[in-house]
Amino acid sequence: MLEQFHFQLDEEENNPSWKAIGYSGPDPEFKARQKNKILHKTSIEGGEEDDEEVLGPLYKGLVHLNYPCDIISDSLRRFGFHVSVTPPTNNKASTISSPSLVIQCDAVVVGSGSGGGVVAGVLAKSGYKVLVLEKGQYFARKNLSLLEGPSLDQMYLSNGLIATDDMSVLVLAGSTVGGGSAINWSASIKTPNHVCKEWCDRHELELFESKLYKEAMDAVCEKMGVQSDFDDEGFNNAVLRKGCHEMGYPVSNIPRNAPPDHYCGWCFMGCKDGKKKGTLETWLVDMVKSGNGAILPGCEAIQILHGEKKGRGGKIAKGVAFAIDNKGKKEFCVVESKVTIVACGALSTPPLLKRSGLKNENIGRNLHLHPVTMAWGYFPDAPELWPEEHKKSYEGGIMTAMSTIAADFNKSGYGAVIQTPSLHPGLFSILMPWNSGTHIKDRMRKFSRTAHVFALARDQGSGTVVESPNHISYQMKDVDKDNLSKGIEKVLRILAAAGAEEIGTHNNKGRSLKVNEVSYHEFEKFVNEESSMSFTDLSTPVCSAHQMGSCRMGNNPKESVVNQMGETWEVEGLYLADSSVFPTALGVNPMVTIQAIAYCTAQHVLEVLKRKR
């Protein structure tokens, strides 16, 4: 595969192709700091602040599972958890019903992303004992690699290699401490008014037009330091903004959970300095500083535990089971909790619920993917040309500009927003079409001055994910394809208006157009043909970085999985707090909406815990 060539590294963590394509590799400032750290490494410890800079702000709150149970239990007791250890007898293997380790807490949270991180922080800061189970590992600050291949392996679900069953959509999802908030592109957009109105009126969920929800959005944005300014705009976003201005299209600043001086194109591999305020820099830090919580990285929940309610019928959540590998032998462990919160994300939450015995038919259905398709424009780097020759396509804030020209926000609310991606050489090589070795060499040679702009559809089509996050069925509706086509038509015009020398799409025929060498009619023909290309039969790659709706919220168990407090209809005390609860697709970047819903859920859980004390 072509991307593997660009992922490969020599002993100095360089790639021979990078110089030829104008790529620096890891962020040069980060690389210089790493080199300086090695050159000046001494035996003298630098103190707590230096430890945090090197290891990340959560390092004191981690309990690693690559130790025997007695060592793990001692670590957890130091956090104030009650832990019991059952030594093996007669070489008898542990089971979920007879575990090696039992941990007791007020709340167990499965997942540490935008939903789980918020709930964990709110509960712990209120004085409750919280244990967070996270399938992924912890990478932050100076223990990041900022290398494309290793980052995909370390911080993404299935090493960044997920696609729908028919291979029609390529899917990226975070799997690390902080979840998607650790590797997303910093866009922090509040739930649009038309979506809140739709969810309230059509789905009868008054939460979304309540004072509580507005306060929740304000609270999470304040926590993340969301603001809309930037000191300097990166290559892709400058192209999008200029093209919109030239065309008379609306364009606005994207609110971000990063300061104006955050000029970094590597954030999809983690944030090198903590300026991007994901949950691993905010809510989870609150939890660790409170002294009431701990995180188990590399810990995958096997099953949600539940039993019959005493005297009243129905089921009640009891906690979570997970397993550890002790010298090649699997040992089962159990977390007993008063409430259980599942926040694994829209791809992983449904399989966990199903293998835990939940029967609700809506689990795993109504999955939306925010399908994305892209177009590109090449801008030579001569001194007299724009953008400035020092600017590169992979540098700068990943998202600072957005156009709603094709979004239909004022009518149906279902259309396509226009934004920019982060593409480093490996992902660029996967998506760029080519029809010969010479062709792809030429495309890669122009990599650092090739702008990409995409259309993201608020999809009405949907899919399912039940057995495994790697087993996704999904089907766009014709209206979704039409909205993507309308979006790409606008994107091609934006790129040309911004001054691109050459433009094209990702259609597998690999056609492109030299803008200044064709007539008006030839340009119009190209735009119309390329924007009407098929999105089926793998002719044009479609991508997804947002997944939602697979355990949707509603007002009855026949049509939904959870009520508007986030509690499952089927099991009392079991809450979902991630994008799986969205009633429909959202249409914009979902981080603020996930956090706001989770914040509201956390308020309800607090009331429940007060009654259980």
C-alpha cells in the first residue's frame, strides 16, 4: 500500500521521500525540543511541572494493568478505592462470577473521550469515587510521536484502518485516553439552533431547548476555552476563505478549543503542548486533581454487569467486567459501582451493550457517519504567488474557516458544510487518485502546496454496528449523495476562485483541470461532470471522522435506547454518554454537543448518587 511507503522511517525517524515532497515530518518545533531533551538529559529530576510537560497532566492518575493483581490493587487503594483480591486456588482460572480482583466505586465510566471525560470530571469533582476504563493508551505532550504511521497505530481504533462492510466509507475514530477529543481538529461548534429545535419538536426531547442544555453548552465551552480568533491562518483555510470571498459565499470563523496562536497542523496525532483543550487537558485533569478518580489505560470492558431489581422487577446496573493479561493468563476483574456510564463512542458502545445481554432492538441501528468527500487545488510556491511560499498544506490550525453555502441551515437543515481536513503524506496518498506511477509521483511532488477542501453531509441515510466496531453496514440516501454533489460543486469553484493553478476531485479516474488554460465553458463542463460523479462502486472515496446515533435518545423504548437523562430504558442505573445517543445526524463537528449532553447526564447522575449515599 502506498501510504506504508510514506509511513516508513529510518533509524533517525526520517523518510527519504519527505524532502522531495516538501514535508517536514513531525512538527519542527516539537522535533527540536525532543532533540534538546535528549542532548541535555541529566539525572536530576526537573520537578512536578517538568514531569507533567514530559508525561502529560494525567500521569499521576493512571493505573497500569501490566502488573500482577496485588500490585494493581495496591495502586488503586492509594486512590481510595476499596479493592479485594482473590488469589488463584488449585490453578483454577478466574471468571466474571469469581474474579481475581473486585474494585468498588461510586461510578465506573467506560471511555474517556468527550462524553466519558465530562461525566468523570463532574462526578469526581463533586466528591464521588470514579474509575475510568479506557481501551486505548495515554499519549500526551512529549510522549507523542507526531509521526503519521505510529500515531494511527497508537491513537486510533483498529490502527486507523476501518471501513464499512462494502468498503464505501473509510472511517477514522479515536481510541486513546481523551478519545476523539485527543485527536480531533479542534472545531468546537455549539449544537445548531435548527438541530435543537428538530430534536425538541420532532423527537419530543425538550432537553434540547431547555435552560439546562444552554447552560451545559456554555459550561463545556468555557472549560475548553473555546474562542474563534487566530493570529495566522493556515494554507487550506486561507484558500477556503479567499475562495468564498471571491465567490460571494458565506464564510465564518470556526470556534476552537485552542488559543489564537495555536498554529499546528499535527493535532490529529495529539497536542504537543496541551493548548488544545480536549478532555485529557480539562475534565479528566479535574478528576485526577480532585483525588477521587483514576484511569485504567489499556483496559477494554468485556461486559456490563446487571441484575434483577429487588422487589420491583426489571434490571439494575451492577458494574463492569474487564480482563488483564498476567503472564499469558487471562484474569477477570470486576468493578462494582452504584452507577455505570458507557461512553465508548458510537461504534463501540452498541457491541458492548449487546454482548452484555441487552435486547433493545434499536441498539446499533440509526448509525450516521457524516460522509465527507473532497476536492483539491494546486497552488505553486513562486515568490510572487499566493499563498505565501513558506506556507505548507499540512501546517496551521486545521480548522479555522467554514462555509454554509450548501448547508441549507435555514430550510431543511440537511445539506453539506464546507471545511478543510488535515492530510499528511500517508493519508494524502490513500485519497489522491492516480492512473500511473508518473502521475502519482507528480501528485506527491506537489503535496505541500495542494489544498484540500471537503463537503460534509448531514446524512439522512443510516447504518448498523452491532457485533463489532469493525463490522459496519451503511447506506447513504440519494438526498445525501445530492448534497455531497452540491457541496463539491461549490468546493471546486472555491478552489478555482482562490487562484488554484490546477483543480480536481478524488474520483478514481484522476481527472484534473488547469484552470487558466481552459475556456469558461470547459471549466463549467468539468465542474458539472466532476460534481455529479457516482459515490458508489468505490469510484470516489467517502470518509467519516464523526460517528453518531447508534443508541439514540428518544421518548419511548420502541424507537430509542435511552431517555433524555441518558439512562437506558432496559437497565436502571446504566447511562450512555457519547455520540451514540444523538437522535439524528448533527451536521457539524460534534464535540461540543457530546460534551453538553454528557454534562446534562452527569447532573442527573449526581442526583441519583445523592439518593444512594
